[in-house]
Amino acid sequence: MLSEERIILMTRMASYERGEGRENVKIGNYFRADYIALQILKAIICAIISFGILFGLYLLCNFEELLENLYKMDLLAFGREILTYLVAMVGGYAVLTYIIATWRYAKAKKSLKCYYHNLKKLNSFYHDGQ
């Protein structure tokens, strides 16, 4: 006998599995600290690459001015300034990534908890004989 409640639950779960559930299961396979650390590591690598590209564009745009003032400027101070900008950009991006990754992990775990609850409910339907 077909149970309307069981069919609705199965449809809802199948829709979840095809949609956001796919990503949530990937996130849920990690421990919290591991997921956040991986996301921060990826963000730091991307931020360093982005900073390198931006710094290269800055050098290309101001190349003539840089060559004119090369012997007049304090290269150590210039290097410290560039390093300060790099640390600020990477640090800010890492903090932002930490916040977003923590939020995504909590959201995925909450969603998976509801999904697993529905699985147990569906299993109970089969054992109850409905």
C-alpha cells in the first residue's frame, strides 16, 4: 500500500539530494576544523596570487616613475610597505574566509541533521509496515 506521507518525504529527500544536499554532504564529510583550515589555506594561496598579479599591474603602470626614482627612494622602506600591504590583504581575506567557512559548515551540518532525521523517519515507515 502506498503511503502519501512516505511518498512526500521521499520526494523531498530526493530533491534535497539532487540540489543543495550534494554540496552539504561534501562539507559534512570533514571535521569542522579540517574544513575551515582547508578553506583558509585555499584562500591564502589565492590571495597571494591575486596580490602578485595586482602588484605586477602596479609595477607595469608606474614603471617609468619607478625607474626615475629608483636611486632616490628607500628600497627597504618600499619593500616593507609592500609586505605590509600583502600581510593586510592576506590576513583580511583569511579572516573573512574563516567567518564564511564557519557559517557554511554550521548551515550544512544543520541541514544534514534534518536530512538524517528524515532518513530515520522513512526507515521507521518501512519497519512499521505503512
